Amino acid sequence: MSVSTAAADQTVCAPLPVLGRDVTVPLVTGGEVTYAALDYAASTPALQRVWDDVAAYAPYYGSVHRGAGYLSQLSTDLFENARRTVAEFLDCRGDDQVVFTRSTTDSLNLLAATLPADCQVFVFETEHHASLLPWKDARVTYLNAPRTAQEAVTALERALAARDPHGPALVCVTGASNVTGELWPVRELAAAAHAHGARIVLDAAQLAPHHPVSVRDLDVDWVAFSGHKLYAPFGSGVLAGRADWLREAQPYLAGGGASRKVTRRVDGGVDVEWHESAARHEAGSPNVIGAYSIASACKALTEAGFDTLVAREEQLIAAVRAGLAEVPEVRVLSLFGDDAPRVGVISFVVEGWNSSHFAAALSAEYGIGVRDGLFCAHPLLRTLLGSDPQTQGECGAPEAAPGEKSLNAIRVSFGAGTPDEHVERFVRAVKELVRDGAKWNYRTEDGRCVPAV
């Protein structure tokens, strides 16, 4: 099925220009082909708009917040304007803070460091490790994987009702799964959290690149995401939301920029007066280019129009799912079922194939980049695969015999920069590999499956 005819009644737009769209890669079978980057859930390519903006600014780069020179003043204005752009992109409340971090993982670890004493955290086992693991200093309640969106809400309400109502509590939930792509009922989970006196943080790493995220509409207390998943791969992330816990906690990092006043004491120590703004948790020289690139991506996606972007992505999703459904040996992984709304992230297993072997063949023989493994979501994969996640065995041998359980999975993911041809090539490649097998021999090297020389 051609993507362009998948849904003729919807608005069709061209993919947004991204870096790498013309890169060619060699095939082990001979010749070269344009690289099909279908691993957006790991890192998106940079939008051409973002690259152009960064390149235009680079000659004017200067120190931030502490320089009297023109370039320092310019860089400071650019950095703070980026903060305002992100706040607008997320539809933040007037008194929310936007803190620039290194990534979603960094953002959630920052928030974990600001939790009040004796805070109880509620998190589903289906989360990415970035939102599953940072809460080591809190009392954590891990909720079992729900099989429907409503079951997720019900499970959270039940857990919150059983907690001590007088202590602080935080719920952490993903907006879209990095394994299945399924959208979670964030608004309903936020309502449940607030009804029981808890706060909620949204991991929007996989949601923000695909759908608009409104802090006000979803009624979440915080949202975290990464630039490298938002077409701005320059090592920056965001934590945005309520200021009180951030303002009351000790700085995430101690150092210049976070401190407003430092004085020596008679006993030889120092007294520090910390900033109460976002700068409190941005010690050191900030990643100006990373922050600016995120702001540029926010503007580009907003100007392109999420309604149009979502409509086209739904066509791509439909084409991939329809193509995979034609291969009996393929099983697509899902928590909430086939009809659940989702973003362009699809994981699957192929009966009789080692996932690493299959992914290596897609790359070496078709020029298609996907991901194989456990996707930093081991408990979720354990539920979806019905087995304990393990490292891959030798890639030349099948991972599981027909009828046996698979140990790992393959993930294909795409977005606003994906051409129709990449999706069509992927579907064709899956069918040919399952029908005809790999054309090349493969071996394991440093834990990865690679073509044998």
C-alpha cells in the first residue's frame, strides 16, 4: 500500500527537511542507497531549520549572564528568549519555571532531587528507565502494567487512595510509550493524582515530537523532554512546571550561575544565597546552542502545524501496520490493543528470527536503520514478550524456534522528517527477509550483530 493513498481524505504534507536526508550508505550486496533513518524514538535528525538557525548564531556565541560585551549580551538575550519560546510551546502557566537540562533523564533526576522529605512516588513499571529509576531516595510504589487506558487510571486511583493523605506524593507517567508508541491517558491520570492530593510529572520525550503538549490543558505539574528527540540533537533538555519544589530544594548542582551571593564566615566556611529562578538549577555555563536549538525546533513544529503533522504521521503508521499485518510471522507488541491511539513508534518480533540479526540485515542489505533490543524499558518488555529480557545470543542463529517466546524486539520509529519511500522500503524489506531469508552471513562482534566480512 502506498503511503500517499493510505488516507486520501486527510491533508497530506511533505516531510519536513532534515539533515541526512540525502546521505547514502553502502550495501553488502553491492551499490549504495539513500539511508532510511527509522530510529526516531532514539534520536531524531536535526531539522534543517534548526541547523540553519544554529549556524547563523554560532559566530555570535558568547558567555551568558556574566558578560558586558555585545556578544555576551546577545547570547544572554537569545538564551532567555529560548526559555520563553519553550514556555509558549508547552503552554505553561504564568508562574511556571522552565529549566534547561541535558536530557529527559537529567530533568527527571533533577526533579527527584527536589522532592520534599518523605515524598511517595507512584510510577508504572511500563516506564522508560529515565522515569522509572530516578526516585531512589523516595518511597516508590511500582504499579503493574495496565492492559487498557482505563485500567491505568483505575490502578492509579486505587494506589493513591491507599496512601497516607497527609504526605507529599508524585505520579510519574509517560505521554507516549517508547516501545509501543501508545498514547497514555495523561489528562485522566492528572485528574486522579490531583483528586488525591498528589502531583504529576509527564515524561513527554516521545510525545512532544509528535503531538502538541499543553501543561494547562493536561493539567500536569511538570513536563520533561529532550532536544535530541525533538529534532534538536545538541545535548539539551527541559524540565518545566511548578516553581515551589524547585525553589525550595537545594540546587541540583552547586556552582556559578546558581548562586546569587557567596560570603565567607568567620569560622572559615561560606554562606550561599541561591537564586530562586530557574538559574538555581542551571549552575555552570549553560548549553546556549542546545537551548536555542530546542527553541528553534519548537517554532518550526508550531509553524508547520501539528494537525497537519499528525495527519501525515497517522498515514505512515497505518501503512507500516498494514504491511506488517500481511506477514504472519510478525507480532506487533501492544499494551492497549490495536485500536489504541499511538505515535510513530512500533515494536515487533519475527518468529524464528534473532532480533539483532533481523535489524542487522535491514541495515546491511536495505540501508534501513532501526533499533533492536530492550529499549531501556526492561520491565515493559518482560510483560510484552512474556519472558525475562536477556542479551542476544549469537546473531547467526534464530533467537527463538517457532512457537517459542522471543527475548528481544525490533523497533521502527519515524516522524515529521520521514519520506514515504523509507516506510515503503521498510515494509518491503520485512516481507522479503521473512520470505527469502538474509542474503549475507552475519556474526556477533562486541555484542552486536554485524555482516561477516
